[in-house]
Amino acid sequence: MTKHFDEAYRILAANDRGGYTVPTDRLYPFQWNWDSAFVAMGFATFDIDRAYRELERLTEGQWADGMIPHIVFHQPSDTYFPGPDVWRTSHTIPTSGITQPPVFGMALRAVHEAAEKAGTENAKARTLALFQAGLKWHRWWYKARDPDGTGLVALLHPWESGSDNSPAWDIALAGVPTTTDTAVVRKDTGHVDAAMRPRDEDYRRFIHLVDTYAVCGWDPVKQWEKTPFKVAEVQTTGILLKAGEDLEHIAKSLGLEAEAQELANYNDLTHKALLAQWRPELSRFVSRDLISGEDIEAPTQAGFIPLLGLDLGGGMVAAAVAEMKLWSNGMKVAFPTTKPFVESWEPKRYWRGPSWAIINWLLIDGLNRNGQPDMAEALRVSTIDAIEAEGFAEYFDPTTGEGCGGLGFSWTAAAYLWLSRKERT
Ligand code: DGY
């Protein structure tokens, strides 16, 4: 176990484009938001300056209203669709117009703590600047994506979840037309087997949404009114809560009392709202489709991510853990992102079933937080084993362990470094 550090370092170095890391060459040739947050935590295990840099370069894409976009197009590339010409946003450095899960606050705490421990020069000033960016982004989430103050934040595009083609979106996405103003010229299927990627019909809907929001001039209020896709989502909200707690912790450690209180208020609201999304009959949390008003019951990993930010009572934890064990039963690599053997489950197709190291990372943290160290440890070891057996693939087929999607993947390298740090000390 843990023999592959040099390969992980090599991948991060190979994907470095000058202070930021692309997820993998060609398939994803720009800086992606949540990828970079995980990557920063990977860097924090051996190069604190570079870890800060990753987050700093991401904030170069932050909009005036606080949103940190899901892609920052620092340099041109013709190997990816949709590029800046499709997004039609107006930030100085071209960016996409949507966001991604706010892992940033979690990463900042990890980097800050590593810097404190190492006595890194300028750490406080660098943390402070990034903290301000993170706080601005959390304010944006609550204002733009929860205008009714429910405590749950909504996504206006499946890509914002990071789990692009999850079965969680099947019903909500069916309400989005397949017509587009933009020609859909996919590049991803030139890099990776089409059977591992979203379908063409999904892409037409993804781009329909981009066209709709470009017409709104990317104004969050207009988008909220016009969108045919609006989901109050538990994976993103669970991450927001954990990141909010981490930012609150940083605020306290920097003596920023007012900011700490502001974050505590957000966290308290979200804590209650998330708990209300628990469904005892399903033994997991559910998102809500805000267009139809219905719960989203599709069985996906998102239902367990709230453990990351919540301290559940014993009965709830036991039920969630029993359900997670049921899904993992017989799998070569846990944790499947869709419950195995349901109709929508496709073990090789991107977010419709495969196991992802970064999802396991979030689940491991949630299980540890909720007093489940044995299950957390089993998942940690199995994630490391899968990577050592198959390499730093984008994700893994849970039934065979086969590495799938893009190869030489940055966040898989980061997850490997982070999850195996115990063995290295
Ligand atoms: C893609 O293009 O596949 C990305 O996941 C969108 O962010």
C-alpha cells in the first residue's frame, strides 16, 4: 500500500499550467473549481506554497458578485467544448457562467492548518485574502441560490453539482428542451469512449441551459426566474455547510468576530434545513426539484454527503450506514455513485454508477465525523488499493475496479496523497 507517491507527484507536475492544475490533459484543459480545491489539499501534504497558489489562481476568476465559476479559462485550448465563445460571460479572464461545489472553504482550512504547522512565511496574509474570497462566495450562494432563505442552495445546471449526468437529474432535466442556439460540437468523446460519457441528448439540454442564461446576461435574478432547471441540492448544500464551518473556524482563528458570526448564522440555518431533507423510509437525504416541488428520490451518493456537515443521531447514522453497506455489498470498489442494479445504474458511465476517489474522500470524512471509523477506514483503504491497482484514473468501475474516463487525473492523485498521509508520517 501507498507505493505510488512519485507517480502522484508526477501527475500533479504534468498537469501544472503555471500555478494552477488542469484536471487532466486535453479532456479538461483549464482550471476547474472543485477539482482545484481537492488538488490544493493534495498539495498541502507536501508543498504549501503551491497549495495556496492553486486557490489564489482560482480566485482570479471570481466575479464581482462573489461567484467563483466552475471553469477559469486562463489560456486558450481547442480540445474542449463548450469554450468561452459559448459561455459569453464578461469577466476579464474568460470563465464559464455557472459554479461548482464549494469545496474551497474546506481546502483553505486544510492549507491554512498545514501552513501554521509548518510555520510558513506570509501564511496569515495569504489565508486572509483567500478567506475574504471564500466568504464572498458563500454570501453569493445564499443570496443568488437561496433567495427565499430556506437554508438549502439550488443548482441551475447539472454541471454545478459536479455530478453532471447523475440519475438524480433525469426527471428534472427531462423538462429542459433539447433545442440550442449554439451548435453542440462535442470534444470529450474524441478523448474518452462515448460509453463512459453523458449522452448527446444530455449535452443538448446542458447547452440549452447555457444559452438561456447567456440571454439573461448571467444575471442571477433573471436566471432564477427564467430557468427550467432548479434543484435544491443536498450534496452541494452538505459541502457548503462543511466549508462554511471551516471558514467560520478560520475567521475565529484570525480574530474576525463579525465574519465568524455571519458564517455561524448561515451554518445554523443550513444545518436545520439539511436535517429536514432526511427521509427515514429511504435511509438517506433527498434533494428537491424546485420547479415541480417534488423530492428527488433517485438513489445516488448525494444522499449520504450531508454526513460531512452534520452530526446525526445514532438511529439516523445506523440507518445511513446500513444503506451504504447494502450499496457496497459485492462491489470490488466502493462507493457506487448510483445504487447498484437499479434501472438507471451504469457502472462505467461517468456519474451514473462509478466510484470516485473524491466522493469517497467526502464520505470518509462524513463517516468519521459521525462515529463510524471502521467503515471510514475500509473505504479509505479500498480507495487507495483501487488507485494502486489501476492507476490515477478519473473514476473506477465499482464492479471490476477498472480505471475509467480520463487518465493521469489530478484529483485522484490529490486524493491518494491526502488519504494516505497517515502512512507517510
Ligand atoms: C465536462 O465538460 O464534462 C465537465 O464535467 C463540465 O464541467
